[in-house]
Amino acid sequence: RLYPPVGSAAERQRYKEEFGAELRRYKELCADMDGINQRLARLGRQLDREPEGSARYQALAEEYNHLKDVKRSPEYQEKKQESQTLRNKLFHIKRMVSDYDKL
């Protein structure tokens, strides 16, 4: 509703500019979340190789559990929701511009 079909070249340009700004934010959010997910995966693999009960295992497990807590935090969940909203918005804007370009 905020982005009805594009009706003019000026409106198309405005959509493209907004798309660019929103895409930058989307990429930032994804990079933050991807970093946490990659670190969790790496820690999980390291934990699998360590003997349970060792000092190294305990240190890795603490960091792993901390990152799991981060993923459950309201801040992370807000980032996740914002990234999903932005993804949908970007898809819609792109479709509106593409439809205009076809005309």
C-alpha cells in the first residue's frame, strides 16, 4: 500500500533510491545475524571434536551458550523481524519498478 504501482519516471527514481537505502540496511542486518550463525556453527564443530569435560570444551560451551542466548534476545529477534520485513519490502519495490519498466 505504501508502494503502489509506479506511475512516472520520477516516482520510479524515488523507488530506486529507497530500494538502495533499504538494501544497505538489509545487508547490515543480515551480516550481523550471519556472523552470529557462522560463529555458532564453528563452535558446534569445535565442541564435537573436544573431549567433554575438558577446560577447552567448557570455554567453547560457554561461548556457544552465550551466542544461543543472544539469538533468543529481544534485540536479535527485532533484527530478524526487521530483516524479514525489509526483504518483503525490497521484493515489492523491485516488482513495482520492474512492472513499470515493462510498460
